[in-house]
Amino acid sequence: MNDRAVAVVRGGALTTVQDLGRPGYAHLGVPRSGALDPGAVRLLNRLVGNPEAAAVLETTVDGCALRPRCPVTVAVAGAPCPVRVDGRPAPWGAAVRVPAGALLEIGAAVRGLRAYVAFGGGLAVAPELGSRSTDLLSGLGPARLVEGAVLPLGADTAVRGSADAPPWPGPPDELVLRVRLGPRDDWFTHAALRAFATRVYRVSSASNRIGLRLDGPPLERAVTGELASEGMVLGAVQVPPDGRPVVFLADHPTTGGYPVVAVVREADLGAAAQAVPGTPVRFVPVR
């Protein structure tokens, strides 16, 4: 039995292994995947002494519970949430030493959606196409966490970050997404483009790791014909037949047949990972 491992006591609503993704395989139909909030992952890995791309856990809404089989340094950030070790409160956003056999509980998000859990040494599940990320669309990577699963840990470097808490911006009260219009903005009416740039949308409860679905004014097309399937990129704002935009996130399909009105700057997508249903969303066109 590998003593450098962590056992899953409670998997939560959706907890997956994530790193910074597997770019470069879109031509094979494989999206980048990876953590939806990569900034939080980089900060956490620095806190526990890992390389920034080390694999972590990404929880959704209600956290998870874990029992390490060895002493390990852990840090939790992303969505603010309660952290407990054997029932005692532990700090969020700071490195904590967890004894072997202790129960580590990551509670429900107080704000935002997704918390991240980093372990000293990183999660050492087998990589696929150079990444340990779970891709819910293609099925690559380890399965989502369930009770009884055991995840191996890498060697602990015992090097710790110097910061006590990461300068993390926190979940947004309003999501402002900078976009570059195109490549299919000419498929929409001038009134639709004006509404896209000026009206407020809201995050739909149907959102997931594939895309941020939005409720709000539908965008009217100027071109009503069919569009041949074409490549899709991270942050693409695709408009399906109902006219309501969908912002593609990490597990997005690599091709699609609906027009893309704009593409969100990648730097703004981390905040989208933490936007709860009902969060107001504004698109700001930039050059």
C-alpha cells in the first residue's frame, strides 16, 4: 500500500483532479481542460512548495472530505470555505500541516463556486497527453472523486511558500468580461451587437465546466443560414439558436456549428469560474 496517498471520504457534488491543462491537442478533438481558476492553482502550489503546474483538486459548491495516509502540507483557496482538520478549524488560504490519518474537511463555498486543494508533492495520478486534468467532455484523466477512491501523492519537497495568504481577488459581485468581437459578429444585427455590449446578462444555473450559459436579451441574427462546423477556442462566445450567449470554458468542444460573436480575454476567465448563478455579466468590447 502506498503511504504517500490520500483517501476520499466524501467526494462532494463534483470534485476532480486538475492542473493547468493539456494545450496543443485541439486538432485531435481534445480541449485544453485544466483548472477553471488557474490563478488560484498557481498561488496554492506556491504555498505548499510545488511547481505551479502540479495537480490539485477542484471542488464544486459543497467541498469534499479526505484522509491522508501520511503527514502532508495542504492549502485551500479559490472559493472561500470552512476548512477543518479532525473537527478543528484550520486556515483558508494558508499552508497547513495535516497529520497522517486526520480527517481534512473542505466545506461548502461561502462565496463563489469552486475551491482548490493543493498537497505538498502534488497529486501523482497518471498523466494523459501530458496532463493529469479530468476532462468531462472527452473523458480523459482520472474519474471524478467518489468515496473510497485513493489518490497517490508525489514526493514532498518540504519547501514552503513565504506568503501566509494568497492575494486572491475573490468571487465577483459582477462579472466584467473583455471581448474582441468576431469572427462571426457580422452574422448578427447592429441592434444585437449593441445589446451585447450594453445590456446586462446573468449566469444561468445550467452553466458547467464546458461553458458559462447566460440568461438575458437574445441576440438576433442578420444571417439565418447554417454555419459549417469550425474550430472553437477557450473563451469563445457562441450563440445557439435561442440567441443567448454561451462562454466556452476549459472543457469546451474543439469545434462547433453556431456562430461565435466574440472571444473573451483569457485573463478574465478565472473570475467566470467563481460566478454563481444569478451573477450579473457585462461584455466590454476591446481592440
